[in-house]
Amino acid sequence: MGSTGTVLVVVRGPSGAGKSSTAARIRSAYGRGLAVVGQDLLRREVLRERDVADGANIALIGLVTRHALDSGFHTVVEGILDAGRYPAPGRRLTEPATLAPARRYEQVRLTYSSEGGW
């Protein structure tokens, strides 16, 4: 299950921090063979679910991510994935029971500085 050459990247941060833009830049730089799994798309558009702890979108993010990795795609998961509402999203996404393990796992957390910059 999965590919030994796949990479999973999780991009987290507050609203407006540039998560989607960062994921889009990664995809643009890499090209084909990279899947982007957006929390907002799955939660808001597919499920029309409110942002609640342990919502159905979490499992759906895991299923889509698993399928992408199983199919040999490097995968970027992007979203707020707030630790208060989404317990340990990076760990949960990479648990063998949830996902086929990627060879590499990277987590990027985008934040604002007090001066309004990055």
C-alpha cells in the first residue's frame, strides 16, 4: 500500500496566511505527479460542513490523501487544521491505520509576526 517514494507535506496556519498560495506554488514548481488536498474545498464545498472538532472532513481528508499517496502522487495537504479542533492532524494523517505511510513527511506552519509580516 502506498509508494516508498512519495512525500507528504502538511501546510498549516491561520486564515489568510497563504496556505493555498503556498500549496499552489509547490504544485506549479513540481508539475504533474503532485496532489493538493485542500481542507476548505473538502469541508466547505464537498461536505458543506461547519468547522467543528472531529468533523467528517477530517476522515475525508485522510481518504483523499491516502488515495493520492497510494497512487504514487506526492501530496500537499493544506488547511487551518487548528490543533484545538483537529487533534494532532499531522500525526493522524500519517498513522498507518489512516494512511499508507509516505517515505517523507514534512509539516509547514505559516504564522504572522507581530509587525504584520511573515
